Amino acid sequence: MSSLATNLINVFGVLFAVLTVAAVLVYGERRLLALVQDRYGPNRAGPFGLLQIIADVIKMFTKEDWIPPFADRFVFILAPAVIMITVLLSFTVVPFAPGVEVVSLNIGLLFFLAMSSMGVYSVVLAGWASNSKYSLLGGLRAAAQMLSYEVFMGLSLMGVVILAGSFNLREIVEAQKGMWFVLPQFIGFVVFMIAGLAETHRIPFDLPEADSELIAGYHSEYSAMKFGMFMVGEYIGVTLISVLIVALFFGGWIGPVLPPLVWFVLKTSFFILLIILIRGSLPRPRYDQLMSYGWKLLLPLSLLNLVVTGGIVLALG
Amino acid sequence: MIVVFYIASGVAILSTFLVILQSNAVHALLYAILSLLSVAIVFFSLGAPLVAALEVIVYAGAIMVLFVFVVMVLNLGPGAEGQERVWLQPRTWTGPVILTLVLIGELIYIFLARPGLALGGPAIGPQEVSLALYGPYLLGVELASILLLAGLVGAYHLGREPSD
């Protein structure tokens, strides 16, 4: 009975925490970007503009939820749900601290990769169902970009799997007691970070929604909470990538003095902030640059990393 | 787990039927994805989590995305849907239905002749699968990779720009 209770607490705790972080990011990202660009950002609603979150939520819920008559109704409604479901499901395999995780799956890392490859459908189907040329172009770009970057997203993580000898995220974190995997797997970390940014299609990889070329890309036709789902899905995606970087490369909850959960939250916050700062500082590449960068640089790099790591592990033991 | 198995396989069969019956290409693909996902759950319930994960990553997550991609590029309008409906006449069904009935008959015969086929069994983790693949079945893996390499070279040849 008590194990059921802890399970329920874990499930709802994780859901609550993740959605709260996503809500705070709606405000926090704008404030931080404003700081980088030497302006104020939202600072009118409440102290430091903190009530901006509530104002945004009210706005999202009360706007007209319009489904274009030319759209494919069923798929149009399905698409925003897919991204929320897949991203939130990915959090089930993440160990936040000893005992704080929803499920300890022996294929945990593969489960995350599977969910992120299902997340592609959200963007692609949204682009197709909207039945507008900008959305379609955005969807096409998203399909090619996410499919390509998924390949070496998986490959870059295999070095970690070799070192830890497991796909289970808990065991991967526990294998980092002596040394964080960022040191032996620095290339893996860099490639995973870049691929993660591309998977969540944020600047500099936001070509599927490039506002200056495609209006808003795949979600041009979306309004109200359906658009909100895409936006929140993106923030949860950023949180997910940060959480995984921490668990896979930066020792998860491991750290001195402070309690494990605090360490995890601190490390995760650092990477969330880093991703926001990257958005504030990098321009968007051209589409062919994006593709050749991925296939000609990152793929060989992650393959090389995998081969060298495997070779060293074999030679040492 | 047995309940999970039967529900998932039921969903798989139903969604595969719907793939054929849909006249809209993208809706058909959605059902195909659903079918692959339920097959993954079937694998999982049979104690093969690695195969289940690979089923989702490779088939549902990569190959089907390419199908959706191609359908998007073709940009089929409502006209194509009408065309599909014309093709799905009842008399086109007779041949496939007869052949399928033969297969179902065989399946029923097998089940009756060999009752008590075991469902479930121990779960096989990623390590065991890898050891089997790169141990006794190494030749098979290598042959498959040669086949894939040949396919890759062929695709590269077809996609190459004409040199004139």
C-alpha cells in the first residue's frame, strides 16, 4: 500500500514539478532574454512582472480556439496532444534522486529515444493537417531536421551506455560516483546538447517555425490552447534535455553536502539557463548548412567517439 | 501480462485493418503507426523489451516518418481520396479475403494441433540480445549489414547529380 502511495506521489510530484518549471520558463525566458539584450522584458504585472505567467495563461485559455475549415480536423487536434504526451512520458524514466523516479526501466534510455522519435509526428502532422503552404514547409523541414539529428542523438549516448554498462538511467547515474561522464565523454556531451537543441527545435535550430520566412511554420494556423500546447511542449522539451544532460553526463543527484534532489535541481537549472542564453546569442543557420553540419560533422564525430570509447573500454578490461 | 498481450494484439489487428480501409493516405499512416506501437507492446508483454524499444525507434519513429514525409511532398488533395474510394470496391476484396481465409484456417489448425503454446517466459534484457547477436549470430548480422550497405550505395547512385 505504501509503495503505491509513494508511486502516486512520485507520478504527480514529477508532473507538477515539470509543468511548474514549464510555466516559470514562459516568464523566465523572456526576462533572461531581455537581460541579455539590455532591455526590461515583462515587468508590469505584479512584482518583477511575476504575474505575467497568470496573465499569459488567462490569455491562452480565453482566446478563440479556431480550427480552420480547410484543415484536417482530426489530425489537427491530434498533433498538439502528441508532443505533450511524448515529452511528459519521457520524464517517467528519469531518476531525480534516490527513490524519486516513476519507473526504473532497464531500457530507460531507449524509451527516451523512442519517445523523442514519436515527438516528430506532432510537428510533422501539425504541418500537414493545417493545409497551408507555410505550415507544410515547416512540417517538411521539421521531419528532415529531427530525423537527421535523432540519428546521432542516439549514437552520442552510446558512449555513456558503454561506460555504465546499462541503459537504465539510475545505474548510469550511480556509475558516475567516481567521475562525471562529461570528462571521458565530452564529445558525446557536446553532440547530445546540439542534437537536443535540434530536437526541441529552438533557436538556432528553429527552422521549422522560422518566423521571418514561414510566419510561424508548422503552428501558423494554431490558436489559443492548441498553440499553447506547442509552446509548453517546447519548454518541457528544454527541461527534458537539461534533465537528461544532468543525469547522463553530470552525475545526476550526486554531489557533496546538499541533499540529492537539490543538486539535481541546481544542475538542471544551470542547463536550462544555458539553453536560454544560447537562444539569445546564436543566429539561425541556412537549411542546407543545418543538414550538412549534421551529417558531415556531427555524425562522423559521434561515430568516432563511439568507436574510440568502445576500443578503450575493451582494451582496459 | 497476458491481458496486455491480448489487448495489444487486438489493437494491432484492428488498426492494421483500418490502414487498408482508409481512403485518406495520412489517416492510413496514422493507423499504421498505431499498429506498430501495439506490436511493440506485444513484444514487451512477451518479455522482449529491447525489441519493443527498437520497434518504436526504428519502425514507428523513423521509417513511418519517412512515409509521412513522402505523402506530404506528394500533397494529395481531396481528389486522391475520391480516387482511393473508387479503388476500394467490394469486388477487389474477394481475392485477398480468400487468401486470408486460407491463412486463418492454417492458424486455427496449428492452434488445435499443438495446444498450450507458451505465452510469456523470462524477460530478455539488452545484454542477452547483444551477446546472442554478436556471438552465434554474428554472420547473420554481417550479412544484413552488407545488404544495407548495398542499399545505401544504390540510393547514393540514384540520388547523384548527373555529371554532364
